[in-house]
Amino acid sequence: MTRPRTVTDDDLLDRIDRALSNRSTAGPWTLHEVAPAAGISPAGLIKRFGSKADLLHALARRWTDLVPSAPSGSRPADELRAYVSAEFGAPSAGAAIFALDELLTDLRTPESIALLREGWDKQTRYLEQLLTAMPLPRLADPRRGALLLLDALHGSLYRQGIDLDAAPPTDTLDQLLEAWT
């Protein structure tokens, strides 16, 4: 008879996500590295998720689920700024490189690509809705604006990773908003 689970998969994914986000080094991570933060053994992670790849897929699905489907109804500019800061602000150059490395890893398998496409599409629709709700007279196509914003924010992660005039992602956002007003 198996013991009942005392920690949900969502709780484990939260802990693992936090551990990965707080890494100060670039490069591949291991189950042995994140297991202590999750409060479970590496074997327990395998039993729970199947493999490291399946754990990554679970993290990607969780990220997609956490992307808002629509604006909250607060001030769109404030909501956009908070979202950009939370989703694209890396605490260090090492964390930025790690995030980019994980992104490249996501592009190695068809399932990962499909999960990334789904997440980015949802993120683009959310950003598009926020941009549509803002007075931006020079932004002719909010969808294209949302895609441009995503491209620019990912570029700012690259710049932060190599410490080339690194600036917070909200600076990138401000420059685009200024161009659209």
C-alpha cells in the first residue's frame, strides 16, 4: 500500500521553479540539485513525474496555466508593467543565462516546442489585450505589438546574460510604449 501524498504536484512544481529561478550559475541542472528544495528525493521526483523531461513539461504546462487569460480589470499599464517585471526580470546575469538555456532546451523536442508555442500564444493574447486597452495611438496592430514586445523582452534577457548595457525589462517596455504614444 502506498503512502498518501502530503505535498501536491503544484507545491512541488512551485518549489522546483523557485529553486531553478534562484540559481546563480548557468548550465544544466540535475534532479539531485532541485530535489532538496522540493523536499523529495531525486527518485521521488522520477516516480512523481516520470523523467527530467517530463518534469520540464510539467513546469511548462504550469507556466502556461499561470499566464492570465485576460486583464484583471485594473489599470492596464500598471498590470502590464507588473507582468513584464515578474516574468522577464532575472535576479542576475547567471539567472538570465539559465533562463535562456532552458528556452533553448525547450526547442529540442516536438512536445516541448508545442508547449512553448501554446504558452507564448497565450502570453501574446494576454499582452495584446493589455496593449489594446491602453491609449497607444501609434500602435496600429496590437497583436504585432505584443509579439514585438515579447521579442524585445527576450532580447533584454540576452543582454542581461552577457551584461551588455543590462537594464530592467520595464525599461524595454517603456521604450516601446513611448514609441507607440
